[in-house]
Amino acid sequence: MRALLPLLACAACSSTPPVEGPITPFLDAARCEMTRVYDGERFPNVRVSTQGTVLAFFGSPNVRVRRSEDGGATWGAPIELAGGIHGGGATVDETSGDVLAFVEEQHPPAPLTVLRSQDDGRTWTPQAITLHPDLHGNVPSMHMNEGGITLRHGAYAGRLVRPSRWYAAGNRGEEWPNHYANAIYSDDGGHTWHTSDPFPENGTGEACVVELSDGRLVYNSRVHWQERPRNTRRRGAVSVDGGASWQDWRVIEALPDGHQHRSYGCMGGLARLPIAGQDVLVFSNLDTPASRRERVTVWASFDGGATWPVKRLVFDGPSAYSSMAAGRPGTPSEGWIYLHFEGGPGGGGAHIARFNLSWLLEGEATGDGEVPDLN
């Protein structure tokens, strides 16, 4: 297993920032800013590199990325990665600093191209990978999932884990009962990938995963089948084996899965703030009783996703898919939380909202648990 000791122990003796730090940078004076980063197209993802560069991915039929080296204050011009559909799930390897992006030729099932950047997202090169099927012999699709993670704790430290899904024969109503969420994981820096066991509930897909401070993984999935109970609420499960299998699935009543008048949900974002020894999670999705996609909102959990006691509206208007990331200690991104979402002022395209935890805490109590004393 590849270890993260060079990153965790050598912050004082190298240029590599630490991966986790104190909560205090996220608790400065409340602040929130929004920037339009793309016009037209769809499919957002946001990641923060090991150097603190914010990477905003977007697009179909041309997948692009924009870079911000100052924490999201300004953005460089779009860099084209490849033609095709952005599969989401961009993954930062915290051991090497490389960034991986996943592009599918068309709406899945479709051929996959994996691109690697070894220069902080400036240039991208296709790489050959080996992707092993799951226990049913099914090779998963990458479309359309939240970003992948590098595990930091326990026996699987250094492993890359990225949400994925089995699309069956396609995105048709009669196939939805055969769909299921899963994940892919790699112990060699993203060259060889294994596919996890299926999520315990069929009709799921477009998922998120985070690692808690004790090494457990928390999985959060959209529902893609209207016949499931509470089909407009998010699904959750945990892994104790580094993302190879998932147990204890449940309906997360506190978290909506898109607007509540549709047969299936909406891609959401999930991130754990890089706070040593604490499990503060942030989640994004739509929070509206209307019959359309609107009102992108963020929630916070302070117990690893067991409860979600506070939420705050980010944009009161048309919005859809979303992705989340947190800034890294010792970099220009420190203290910021990033939300990359479809829609926003002016309609269409995508915006990046950056805010801190203090701003989110000024939101609305949900009644699901309590906010602890964070000072």
C-alpha cells in the first residue's frame, strides 16, 4: 500500500503543504463570493490540487478545465482536455500530486479515456489503464459522479477511490432497476483499478464518497428509479475496507435529492473539510418544492454525516448538478469551501461559489441534530 507519510510528516521540510490542519481558517469572518466560470454545456466537477490550485472541470462535447492559483479570486482561460462527455470524478493523487480526469466518448455505456496531469492541471496526457469488472462481471461507467479521493488514514492510506456506476444497457426507464452505484479503487496511482461490490440498493448512481478521520468511508448516492421508497431523498452507506464493499445503506431523510416532483434525483456534491481529527462534511443539492431544478443549497454535518443540522441557500434561481471541494492548509485555497454548480445568475453555464464555514453557519437550522461548539 502506498503511504502518505511524505505528505503528512514533511510539511516543514518540503514545498508540499499538509493535507489536514486546524478548523480556524474556515471560521474567519463570514464570506461568500460567486464567479461565472463557463457559458453553456453541462457537467461540473471541482477539485483542489496538492498545491492549492482550484480546478473547475466542465463540458460536453468538449471537456475543459479552468485553473485558479489564488484560491478562486481569478481564473485562467479554459484548457481543453478532450472531446467527449466529462464523466465527473476528477481525482487528485495526494501521493504524487498528479490529477486524473475521466472522459467518456458519449453518453454511457461508452468508451473511456483517462487523462493525467503531472503539472498541476496545466497539461493533460491520455494514459492506458486496466479497469477490472465487479463481482458480476460488469465494467462500470464513470458518468456522472463527484470527485475521487486519496485515502489518508489506516491500512489503505494512499489508495485512490472514485465513485462510479453500472449503467446496464443504458439510461432508459426499463433499465433503471438494473442500475447500481459502486466505486473504483487503485493502489498504484491510478494505473490499475478494481471495481467495488455494488451499492446495496439498485436504482442508484451519480454518487459521492469521503473518508472520515477514522478511515471509514461514507458513500452518498442519487436515486435513479422512481419505484424506490423515498425516491427523492439521498442514499447513504459506509465502507470499512477502503471502498471495496458497502454496508448499512439507509435513506438520508435530511438531504433532498433534487427537486421533489420528479421520478429521480440530481447529482450532488460532497466534501470533508481537511480538519485534523474532525469530521465536518458539506453537501450540495437542490432544495425546492417546485417542479423544476432550482435553489442550489449547501448543508453541513459535524458528525461524519450522521446528522445535518444547518443549511444555507446559495442561489435562489435555476440550478442543477453540483460538485464540492475544500481548500487545503498552507495554500491560497485555505479556509475556502468551493461549490461548482450548473446555472446561476444569467442562466446556463456554470458558477463557482466560494464561501467559508462561518457563512454556512449563519444559515437555517434543519432540526436534524445540533451544531456543536466549534471554538
